[in-house]
Amino acid sequence: MAYDKKYRVRTIEYRAEGHTLEETSKTFKVSISTIREWENLLKTQGHLEKKELKRTFKKIDPVLLHQYIADHPDAYLSEIAREFSCSETAISKALKSLKITLKKRVYPTKSKIL
């Protein structure tokens, strides 16, 4: 979990007042390496903003998934999962995050009435 920006600023200001790394670490309960990292971040980038999260797909490439769905609009989740070598749940979640809906209903075969 990332620290709040105000907390980072207070920690760096406390350190700038002349306190040692050890004092600052004990006072704010932050590791020395984290304080050094924040100081370097402030020196190089000029701010202490949180890094923006970059979330990507690990197994399923969204472009390939879109292409597969376009080429095979009637494919079942199990078929798509086999194609991408993952579970049906992973495909379902990927489709949901891409806002693609697939509706497949398996109807029972009509039995003959005797």
C-alpha cells in the first residue's frame, strides 16, 4: 500500500529540518530505503506523487481476443479458452473488462413424444 502524499511531504520536510535518517525512520515508521527513495524522487522528478498503476493482461492479449471474437462470433467460452490456453473464468473476466458480451444458451434437444 502506498503512503499518502501529505505523509511523504511531512517526512521529507522533517528530514530537511536536519534530522538524521534514523530519527526520521523511527518517528514516521518508514524504512530508511523508502526515505532515500522519496528524496531521490523529489530531486529527480520534483514531486512526490504516487506512481500510476499500469495494469495489463498477463495471458490474454486484448487485441488478439477482439480479433478472435470477430473471426469466431459464435465461439463458446470453452473454445476461446482452449485457443488462449487459459481457463473459461479468465476469458469471462477478460471479456467483461473489455465490455464484450457473448450469450450462448445450450438448448436441450427436442425429444420425440410417443
